[in-house]
Amino acid sequence: MPEVGEKVKVSAIGLRLRELRKEHNWTLTEITRRTGISVGTLSKLENGKTELNFSSVSKLAVGLNVPVTDLTSPGQAAKGRRAITTGGKGELFRTQDIDYEVLCSEVANQHQGYFKAVIKARKFDPDLPWHHHPGQEFLYVLSGSLELHTELYEPLLLKSGDSILFDSSMGHHYVSKGRKPAEILVSMSLEGYQNVADSFRPKRKNRS
């Protein structure tokens, strides 16, 4: 809770939501109808009292018909731009089983996400809902050993240097099998991202 007199910092997503509402003359009730996110949560977001988890950011983007990056990094749509993320400076989201660092998100109008992920899960948890989303997912193992679980195939062990491309509408889970957590690079579609555990939560924001 901010102290009395302390200025509340509103996230880029909250500021952009407010801009879009004014631009289109939308009420919070209209945004709720479009996205399924409650009026109370949207109000708190605009006033810097809460942050959205990753799947809710995706739902907000789909409901407003804008790219996810238009919410996370607005105003970066010019052609010929480039995006650079220096080590450890990407926005971090964490789930029960994975910590994600979002990479190169500054260029808007893209529907593809790029992440560095640290796999915290040490064993397959049948009670944890599957990750799934439309499109394809590419992953490359940077270090450690990764066991990929999917709904339709036997578990697959991938080691450092291995990569795979798969249909991400198929439920999937990642498990680290080595002594240290596996680290991977991931490219995936951001449209319609779903993890019914709804467990993406911002961990921290780095500042340059």
C-alpha cells in the first residue's frame, strides 16, 4: 500500500487502457463485456492498484482487438524499428512451474512473443492445468535437460542445444530433469494464450 502523499505508479498497460477507453469512448462495463475481466480489476489497473497476469493481458488485447505489445509497449509501431533486451532487463512473469522473461517486446503490431524461461518444475504435476494456445511454439534448450510433456505424445527429453517446434494448441508442460533448472528460449503465438491455472503474475519490472 502506498503511503499518504506517495504518488501511485500506473503500469504501461493501465495507462494504455485508459487511453484506448478515451479514444473510443468505452466504459469499463464495455471493456468487461469485451474481455471478461471484471470492472473492479480494470478500475484498479487504471489506478495503479493492481497488475494483470499474462493470460489476462492476452484476453485484454484480444477483446480490444490490439496486439499484446500495444498494451505492454505502446507507441512503438514505426517501420524499421528494432528491439533489444539486455541481459536480465526483460519484464518477468512467473507461474507455478516456470519463470518467464519477456524479450524484445518494444516493437508493436506483432502477435508473436519471445521469452527466456527457467523451468522450476522438477516433476510432472497431473493436477496442474495444461498450457495451450493457438498456433505453434518453438523452443531451444539453452542449458540443462528439459522433459517436454504433451497430451498426445510420450514425454520427450531435450538436452542443451536441442530444439523443437510443435502445435501449441496441444496441452504441454515443461519439467527440468538435471541438477539445475533448465533454461530455454521460447517463441510462441500471443493470440488466445490460455493457461487455465491463470498463474502468470508479474514478478518485478526492471528499469534501465
